[in-house]
Amino acid sequence: MILVVTYDLHAPGRDYPEIERLLKSARSWAHPQGSVWFLDTDRDPAWWRDRLMQAGDANDSYFVSRLQQHWAAFNLGQPVNEWLMSPARTW
């Protein structure tokens, strides 16, 4: 399934490399915006939320949801659009 992950990291000056490593551990991923990721994964949203909570701080916030194949975007860039439209995606 394809998930969309968004987060707000509240500690000033932190970029949380552990969160990036975690998200990049998905089968396949795209990073279209600063705190938005698309993951192609067999893990459900709660699994990712729980791992993000472990990697971040207690006051950070996360949203993880399944992304449906019917989507619309503007100015995400060709690599992200190609990633989303790839026949390899597991919608």
C-alpha cells in the first residue's frame, strides 16, 4: 500500500536523522516536501506511527494515512510524479 506520512517536529533546530532513516527503510519512498513522505510498504499506518513516535520526541506530531491511487498534485516535481505513477507501486 502507499502511505502518506506528515510530521511536525517541535524541538527547535532538530532535523531528526533517525526519522529520515526510518522512512527510507520502506520498500520504496518519495520525499516530495519538507515534512511529507510517500511510502510504498506492507506495514499499516499504525506501525509507522508507532516507529515514528519511538524515533522522535514526545511533543512531535505525526499523521500517517493510506493514499489512494486517485490523487492530484501540482509542482511536486517529475521524480515524485514518476514515482507515484510507476507500475511498481502497490496501490
